[in-house]
Amino acid sequence: MDIQELYKLYKQHAVITTDSRNCPEGSLFIALKGETFDGNKFAKAALEKGCSYAIIDEKEYADPTDKRIILVDDALQTYKEIAREHRREFNIPVIGITGTNGKTTSKELISAVLAEKYNVLHTEGNFNNDVGVPKTLLRIAPEHEIAVIEMGASHEGDIEKLVNYAEPTCGLITNVGRAHLEGFGSFEGVKRTKGELYDYLKAHNCLLFLNESNNDLTEMAEQRNFDRIISYGQDETANVQGEVVDCAPFLRFRWHEEGGEWKEVLTHLVGAYNLDNMLAAIAIGLHFEVSTQQICHALENYIPSNNRSQLTVTAHNKLVVDAYNANPSSMAAAIENFRVMNVENKMAILGDMRELGETSAVEHQRVVDLIQAAGITNVWLVGENFEHTKTDFKKFKDVEEVKLEIERHCPTDHYILIKGSNGTKLFQLPELL
């Protein structure tokens, strides 16, 4: 079958499952593979449980007598191509988002702003990879008026693949930083990969939303000579300009568009670094004719719930929880924001940063030096990478050792920054503190 025939089949059975444990009646099963599983092995079981067809890519699991089993060259590729065919059924704006830090928060803020006026489909959670993006595209339905698609990357070429299926009509890069260096090889590799979104937008004469205050992004946009740009940032020349008013602990900022009056917004997000994410959402909202009142309402009422830039108040402490992910640039931003926060009894629990390759030792020592320079003396470091740094701060092998220490001596009446890569599992700590 070619992709048009497969898409017709999908329209007749408009539920795709990649999990043989979840097989709705009449659905299509696509046999994806990973390091520890092979969906081909479960194709017949999926049919027995209720799937109408199973798409596989290993000949040994095909059955010439069973027309419900469809053999293709690459099941994942087929999955993505079906998703692209589905995306092309809808003539709606599709906003593509990528970046080293802030893409999930930006996606949620942009979606919240646009939802004031439109029926918005957006990426759920962090479904921003080879499997997650097609999954999101297949959720587009006739009632949706606009889509916000988050795209992540850990290797060169990842974004190029994703944009060729999502086919965004406009987009932005939140920033570029030193993350996933094992996969990218260098910071220049990060810029090339994130820049694959810019390449697509330029090639298709799409609109770019540009953080004019970010030198890397400005340079990347200039290299591609964009014709259509809406800018935002802290520079006076930006189409949407903003500045931090206060951060104690929640971000309060003000903004205006060219020729307009200042509007002030008190958010529920911790971190001055979220100003750029707010301004991106404002710029996109204005472009899509969301009113200034609606924009401010959306930003004031957005409450994070995903371990990103959220303040958690417990019986004993106030926690600045940013424990979903960490890399050198996001760690530096979190530490600087914590430094300027006008609060007392500061403490930091920092977990390892993953996937930094040969730069790992240098980057972890740099974080230790930053937190020391910030004047924060009560610091717990978690993980084997921090274990090798030169410092007098307390060190813990893993989160389990931290839990034992909390049982013995639970900190009280502190403002505690909790920041680390997801693999360090610091997200388990808030309920104990």
C-alpha cells in the first residue's frame, strides 16, 4: 500500500495505537521498535484484542493468509507519513516551537493566550519527539482552529525531520544553549539543529517570531535573510517590548507593543528568565488578533503544574521547583534568578546535568562556581557528576541519600531551589520538604 491508501485506511479506523496493551475496537496498530521492545512481536496479539489492522516492518511476522497484517519498509516512517497526510487535511495555522530551554513553558503560555479566542490543539506534556509529534498531529480535529506543536531534539537532523511532518506555518526558537552535547557534538551543533526550523520557515516564506534580545537567534535569523519577522524582547526596537518589574518570588513584568501603552502582569511563574516566554506568547497573541485584555488575563491566570518554574508552598518550606530538566544554560538562569530573588533563608538542591559528554566535568564545576558566587551557602549537590566537583557543599550520591538526610534533618523555613535533570529524580523531593 502507498501512503494515500494507508491514510484512507486510517480515516476508516481513526484511532492509532502503538501499545498492544491498549487496543480499542477497530483501531490501527503500528509496530514501533525501541532499544528494549519490538512491536512486531505483538501484532497478532493486537489484532486479537480488537485492532482491525496491524502495520509491521519485519517480514517474519507477516502472514500471507491474514490481510489485516500490512507489511511496510519502516513502521515509524509510515506512522509519521500518515500523520503528515492528516495534518494536510486542515488549513489552519500551525506554530512550530523548538529551543534548548523554555519550549514547553512557551508552548503552554502561547496556547493559553490563543485559547482566549480560538479552539487550540497543542502538544500534551513533552510529546515532542519522533513519536510524540505524529501523535499530536493525529489529534487535529475539524473543531481546531490553530495548532501549537513543540519539537525537541537531541541529535543533528532531528528538527529537520520533525518540521517536514508538522509543516509549520510560523514558528520560533526560544533560545539555544549547551544541552545534549553528546548528541550535538558542540554548541555549533545545537545552533545548526535548532536552526533547521529557521531553514524550513525561510524556505516556505513563513513568519518568524524572533527574540531580538538574543544575539544567537538574531544572528541565525540574519544569516537566513528572513522577509517576515515579528520581534519581541527587551530592546526598544522590538515589536513587542517587555521588562521585569519584580520577582519576589513570582515574575511581575510590564510590556507594550509599538506605539502602545505599558501593561503590567503579575504571573504565577517563578523566574525572570520567563520574561522571554511571556513576550513570545504576547507577540503571537497580538499577531492572531487576541486582545491585550485577553492576553493579560491568560498570562495572569496560567499556573504551572509540570515541575517547571513553579512555587510550591509546604508546611515547612517554600520550594522553587524546576526539576524536570537541566542543562548549563538553564541551570545558570535558575541560579541567577534565585540570587536576585528578594527572599531570606535560601537553600539549593541541585542534581546532575545529563548528556553533556566530554564537557560534563567542566560544566558541573561551572555550576558549582556560579552558585558559590551567588552567595548561597546552603547547597546540596546530587549525583555522580557533582560528586567530582571541587567544593565544600554537601554531596549526595543520588536522590535516595537525599531522602535519608531529609528524614534525619528536614530543612524548615527555607526558600529552596530544586533543579536537576529528570533522571536525577529530584521531583520526588517536594512532598518530603
